[in-house]
Amino acid sequence: MKSHRKELWFHLPARRAFVNISSQVEEALRESGIREGLVLVNAMHITASVFINDDESGLHADYESWLERLAPHEPVGQYRHNRTGEDNADAHMKRQVMGREVVVAVTQGKLDFGPWEQIFYGEFDGGRRKRVLVKIIGE
Amino acid sequence: MKSHRKELWFHLPARRAFVNISSQVEEALRESGIREGLVLVNAMHITASVFINDDESGLHADYESWLERLAPHEPVGQYRHNRTGEDNADAHMKRQVMGREVVVAVTQGKLDFGPWEQIFYGEFDGGRRKRVLVKIIGE
Amino acid sequence: MKSHRKELWFHLPARRAFVNISSQVEEALRESGIREGLVLVNAMHITASVFINDDESGLHADYESWLERLAPHEPVGQYRHNRTGEDNADAHMKRQVMGREVVVAVTQGKLDFGPWEQIFYGEFDGGRRKRVLVKIIGE
């Protein structure tokens, strides 16, 4: 069994943003030389997500409004977590809805995807450096 | 390390439905001959889910109402994604709540499940052919 | 490829609670002797979650209120599942928001975590014995 590890770094100025990282994950897969196995891609920070969906800007705007409706940022005083001096409690909720990680099959050296699947980094508390971990195991 | 890949196909007439796919995943596991490892089961489409919960029709009716409350289908004009000509933006949200994939342990050649765990395909935008990927790795 | 399996048992008196299980998962990893691979940690029951987030009591109180807002326990008669004699339909919804499982990379014999990542068992229908499965594969 072979394994390969890579970190992707982000520093997004906006509080919230979605970044397509599919080509970076594919690059890590090529570097690994692994042909059959599994790729884990996870946010290493707890106010961010990695998820798979469509690369369509209208949909991303819809996600932004919908998540803000499910777990509003304001008023920040509504969350006990924010009494610690943070203002990012909502980001910890949004990340649970969108998920921490994805696991993707590797088949014949490629990400084994359906026609519209793309991998995104979801930032819900930007303005600081954060990481995504790519871990590939297989043969 | 061995690996095995299988696609399950669905064409559900209703917009939304839940289908128990546990026996199909077990069949793929038997075909693989793998005794110890991991199974990944994921929707290959971005308006569908694979999730694990109870096979109880009342619960599935509750999921249907609850997801419709969290991300209503109507009015379709409330979502920017639907300006592309689609009417399925709500399905992209429902799928995030229910999840894209499950990873299940394989132990002694069986899905290593608790007493009530069953695997479901969740369709949120039916009426077209869609696939689920089963990828098994191990020995 | 090596594999290791361990069950963690819980019997929480409260209906809802969060328990940090990071050190128990690390212990299972040490027992396995695996240096590079993946760990799957999943609830074996369908009214419980395993998730990764911050070990901060204010945040956990926020999760409790937020999940209760998204899927209220009362009135129990609002859910068809509860006509079976159960009163835990809300727990099946809360568990979908927080997730069934996490997959964590193993690198150099350690859980490959960002600075704040901690693994939690989330109980949404306590008062009975329940299990979490830890399955580790790698070399």
C-alpha cells in the first residue's frame, strides 16, 4: 500500500467564499502515482468545509443565503461561543451543514467522478491562513 | 491491497424518494472477495445523497417534510441557480444536509453495522438516470 | 495492509450530550501499530453522530440550541416516526446535520489534525447503551 500527503493553503480576504480545488486534488493524485484507492480531502480548520457540488456561481450565491438563514452571523451576541472573544460561532454551524471532508474513489489513476462533481473549499471565517489536507492511499 | 468498483443505476419517476440499497452494497462486497477494509458509497450526482439511517416509512416521510422546510422547492424563483433554466436548486441544498457519501467498515467480509443501520439512496431531483458508486478497498 | 477494529461504548443519562473521544481514538491507533492510512470513526446507532469540531462548552451549548431550532424534540406528535411508539424522530434529523462518521488521515502514526480538531460523540437520544466503531486500515 502506498500513501501520499499534501497540504493546500488558503488565505481568503472575505469572511465567506467557495474555491474550486478539484485541479489541486488531481495534481496531488498524479504526484502520488496511485492508480486504485481512496482520497480523503478535509478542512484542517473547524470553521471551514470541503464539499462536492456544482461549479455554478448562482448556486454558490444560493448556498451563501441559505446558510446565513440557517445559522445567521448577526447578531453575534446570540451565540455563547462568541463570549470567548470570537465572532465566528455561525461558521462552526455552517461548516457542519456543508461537512468537513469528502472521500473520493481513485480508479485507473483518476478521481472517479460523476459528470458535474467538483471539490470545493468552503470558507466561513476568512481573513486568516488555513489548510486543507489531501491524503491518498492505495496502489 | 485489492479494490473493487461497481455502479448502481437509478431512474426514479418521482422528484424525491429514498431507496434502500444495503443489499446491493452487500452484493458488491461479496463480489469483491474483500474481508477487511473500507467501502465508499457515494452519489455521483450533485442533487442526490447516500446516507445511513433507519428503514422506517414514517421517518422517511418526516425527512421529506423536514428537508422541504429547510430548503423549499417552491417558489423556484427564490434561487439564483434556477435562472440557468433548472428548477432544482433546493435539491442541491437537501443533498448537503443528507450528505454525498458514506464510508463503512468491512470486517470478516461483512458490512460492519450497528443493529439498525441501512444504506439509502436519496433522490431530490428525479426523472432522470443517475448513478451511485461503490468502491471497496482492502484485503 | 493491516487493519484494526475497536468499539467504544457509551451510556449517557441525558437525552443529548457531546463527549470528546479523541484520546480513545488515539489509543486505538496506537494499539493498531499503523503508521500511514485512514481511520474511520462512526456512530453504530442512527440517533447519534461522530463529528469533528472545537472542544469549547459555549459552542456545544450553541449546537444544542441550534439543532433544537432546526429539528425540535417537542411536540413529539409532529413526527410520523413517533407514531411507532418512539419519541426520537428529532434525533434522526439532528444526527443527519452533524453527520454519522469522520474519516481521519493517519500520518507517522498520529491522527493528522489541524490545531483545533477534536473528535466528538454526539448523543441525541440517550439513556441507552450505544457504540462507536473505530476501524483503521493502513501500514
